[in-house]
Amino acid sequence: MASKDFSVEFVAKDLLGLDVDALRLQDPVSLQEQTARALEKRYGPSKGKITVELQPSGKLRVTYRAARVDDRAEQLHRRGIAAAKRKDLKQAIQDWTAAAQLNPSEPKYFFHAGVGYFEVGDYEKAAANLLQAIDLCAFHHKALLVLGTLYLKLRKLDKAERFLEAAVEIAPDNALGHLNLGAVYSVERKYEQGIREFEQAIRLAPDDPRPYLGLAKVHSLLGQTERAEYYYRQVIKLDKAGVLRQQAQHNMASIRAERGPTQEEMLALRRTAAAARTSERPVRGTGLAGEETLPGRNWPADPARFQGTDPDSLFASGYHAYLNLDYVAAADFYAGYAVLRASDPAGWYTLGEALLRKGDLIGAARAFRKAVELDEQPTYLKQLGLVKLLQGDFATAKATLSRARELGKRDSVSNYLYGRCLAAEGNFADAIIALEQAIRSNRNNLAARLELSKALLENDELDLALQRLDELLSIPVDSPVKDEAAILREEVLARKEKQRSF
């Protein structure tokens, strides 16, 4: 049985620089020679026979044919395909390798062997076989795509970019090629190019959630949070398997937490915490079962209430309510999601966020702790530490935030919270270090500047405290924090005057 030839279509104008009418005047031999030279110049030499046919659409159909055909090799190749369909990759690789040994001029044997080795994780042999396929047929876009993907996986980005760019140039309708090239550009911080490739992947495969996730991550890195959230919502809508959906839910919920509470929210949360500590009644939970948070029965919600409800719809409704600052409704929906998907840490985390802003510190602490138990993410630990700090449990807050720092959470808000814990236990020297780190990470963190001034005052560094307060007050931002800073400045001046009088 004859070997099946490898064919690909090129836009004649792009490849040869000639329009269709001019090409139709070419004799077949001349057209074939021009095409072969153009392909070699662009992609390198090929070792088989190339035939060219001008299509009515204006495209050139280029067919690669191996230098020879071996019937025994073809039989082994077909047997390898059958083994691969049975998921017997070991046998498939053996058959394809044997076929390549019988007829080393046929690129498809090396291509399939390379794919097989890629699937079993033997990347060195995968690369060797794929390179051999490309050496035989330089425009073998399938081999270029898999090899580029392999190098992306190995983080050899320059090679990944080169092979994937060639793959999508030859086969521009391959959505996977654009997806993987977008991933390469994103890792290389070529964000605009990455966005372009992800958008093209979406045009070609609009139901694939992966390019939406890629766009969400890029826009998040660029600080374009609204665009990022839009694409995360598309992932949640499209992903049926659930793995990408959970990642999108976690990342979407983390966007606001990464920014941390605004200065106004921080003051409101502190007032809520003070009220909660002095209240004779326990802070209420979500209220879904008409119970307090503390007893814990049917917490966070009565499961019977949500039977038959789509969890993803609950999560989406919770997110919508959260964006509209309706934290009571958001907690309601997120609680239902947490009940139905109790093993999803992102559900507990988002519930904790809603309860925190709703003023239910006890419920928020329980939700964040549940998220941490399921997945010890630094962001979850950070938010749990924030709640324990607001509750006045400085020892637990410090331990929790310290663990988050061990896991790499050292952003401005985390350092600020950790510094407050240190100051609360009287360790002002270390508190000053942590708060200065918070300010270096975000010079507009007014709360950190205020707490630093307080720590300096407690450490009897009055001149430096006054300097830091003046810096805070000079920042052109309206905030209640500055009102508190002005009062503290008067206190520092009074202390300095008192020292001079002695």
C-alpha cells in the first residue's frame, strides 16, 4: 500500500509575492522550482520530492512525498496507529521506530514516534524524532507545533518561539498553535503579542477556555483587572471539566485581595472589629439557616436549601453581588456554593471575603481557615491573618502571616499586617522593618505609613516619626488616614516639646 503524502496549502501571494493571474501564466515546472526555492529560503531544505498545484482559491497546494516507500514500514506504521488508539504507547513507539529504521526517508514515522515519546515524558527522544521529521520535511507544521510545545514545556523559550512561529505561519488556522505561541509570548513578557495570539485562538476555537485563561492572566499582569475578570468569567462559563474553572475562580477572587482593602475599608473593618469584640451577642453568620455563626450547625448554610441548584450559577451570582458591594447577598450565594462544592478551597475563600466585608469576622475566620485546610495558599493565609488581627488575636495573626511569608507572600499589604502584629506584641524594632518593607513595595500604602509612624513614636524615635508623618501628609491623596496622621503629628510635637522642657 502506498504511503499517504503530506500536504499543506500556502497563500501564493505570501509565499512567492505573485498574484494569482501571474502564477497562472507560469508553467508547472517553473512554478514548482520557484515554490521549492521559496520554501527552502523560509524554512530550510527538504529531502523528499515536492509537487505544487495552484488552487482556484489562489493558494498553492504543496505536497511532500518521501524519497521512497517501504511496504513493511507502512504496515508497522499502521500497527503503531492501532496501538496508540488502544493507549498502548510503548508498543506504538516501538512500531514507529521500527518503521523509521526500515525507511528513514519518511517523516511521518519520526513525527509519530516523537509525539509518542512526548506523551510518555521522554522529551529528549521526542525532540530527536521531531527534529528528524523536520529535517526531512522543513514545512511539516505538525512536527513544528509539537516541538515548539515541547520546548515551551521545558521553558526553552527561544526555541519554542521559533518553532511555534513557523508552525502558525504555515498553518494559520491551527488554534492550538496560536494558544501555545501566546503562552510563550506571555512568559517572555511580550504581552501585546501574547494577547494577539490568544485572541486569534479564540476566533478559531471560541469554545476552548484555555485562551480565555491566557488573556485573563496577561491582563491581570498588566493591571487591567476589569478585562482580566471578564476573561476569567468566560473560563468559568466554558470549562466543563472544572480544573480551569477552579483556577479562574481562585484568580478572580484574588484580584481584589491582592490589592488589599482600601484605606477606607481598613478603617471600617477596624471599627467593625472593635464593635464585634465589645458586643455581648456573637456576630451573626450568613443567616441562611437563621442561626448564629458560633454554634456551627448547618454552617455556612442549610444544605437542603440548595439541593438541585447549579453551583457555578451560585458562584457567578455571588461574584455579581460582590462587585455591586452587596456583601450580604454575596455571602448568601457563596455559602451555597461552599456547601455544594465543599472540597473547593476557592469557594471557602470567596465566602470568607464576603463575610469579612459583611462584618462577620467569626464566619470569615472559619471560611478562610477551611480554605487553608484544603489548600495552604499564601493568599488564603494572608486573609486569615487579617481577620485574626482585626479580632485582636495577634499571636494567631502573627503565626498565620509568618507562614504566608514563608510561602512567598511579602507584598505591601502582607508586610503591613505583619508589622502591625509585631507592634501589638511590643516588638517595635522588627515592626519598623516590616512596615518599611510594606512602603517600599507600595509607596501609597498610607495605612503602613501611619503604623510606621506609630511604631517609631513607641520606639522613641520622635524626629523620624515626625518626618514620616510629614511625608504621609504631603501625599496628594484624600483619605481618613491622613486625619489620624494629623492628630498623631500633634502628639509627636507635644512629646518633643515636653522633652525639650526637661
